[in-house]
Amino acid sequence: MKTKNVKLFSLDSNLSSFPSYAICAVSRSDNNEIRGESFLLAIFKGKKAKLVSMEISLCASSDDTCLPVIDEAFVLEECLNQAKLNMLEIAKNKTPRYDFSPLPFIRNVTEVSVDYLFHGLFAQDAIQNKVRTIGDISKIDDLKSFIEIVAQCERFSFSPIRA
């Protein structure tokens, strides 16, 4: 499935053995406003997740003199940066106050296909509910429609092989 202005990033950190995921989306309205949204799914133990959402809205002036040229790619990058900051904030809050464990850090950020949301990892009820919430609160039509498709997809059920 092709979604031009919706990106999915895997964030590997020392917070969990499972990567977390950032869903970033951007849209441009007719009045030259650019809206970006960032949704961080911080996944813990593969069974539950914390959802942190942020949005950015930029308006160009009527004479276009006060803002430099800002495009969708720039806003997507800023959305990813916000997701990374949110990831570090979650990790910092999960570290006990007087623990001498290493500071939170992100090891690797990789863009993955948005089709990865159909993966079994996202079939866990707690994680699936967070994905549905993204579709409910997003104001970007491309993201809303994609999440609707993901939410309506029947998950494969595994049954024992009979000989």
C-alpha cells in the first residue's frame, strides 16, 4: 500500500528489547497550511504500549516573506525528531530516580514500510487499541484512512497443524 505522506519508523533503544514505532504524517491544505502529526508507540514487553502524540501546524504568510520554504519532507523530519524526544522522555521517566543505570538512548532509527502495521506484533489487544486511537484522533485524512484499513483487517489466527 502506497502512502506518500505517512511514514513509519522503528526506534530501537535501551528502553525495551522491542523497538518502538513512530508514525509520522503530513498534509498541506489549500490555504498553504502544513499540518504534521507524530505518534509514538513505545512498546514494552511486546504486549502493551504507550501512545504519545504531537502535532505541528505551520502557516505561510500571505506574502511568503516571513517563513522560508517549508515542505512536507521538512515537517516529516521534525515529526520524527519529536517522536525521538518523546521516546527519550519516556525512557528517562521509567528509570528509577536513584538508579545508576545508563542514560536512555536511541540505538537505531529505521524507516519501515507502513504495511508493517499489519504485522502480528500489532495484533496484541493493548497495542491494537493504541493504533485505533491514532485513527480516531488524527486530523490527517491519509493517516485516518490507512488506520481504518489496518483496524478492519482480519488478523491471521494460528491453528495447530493436524497430520
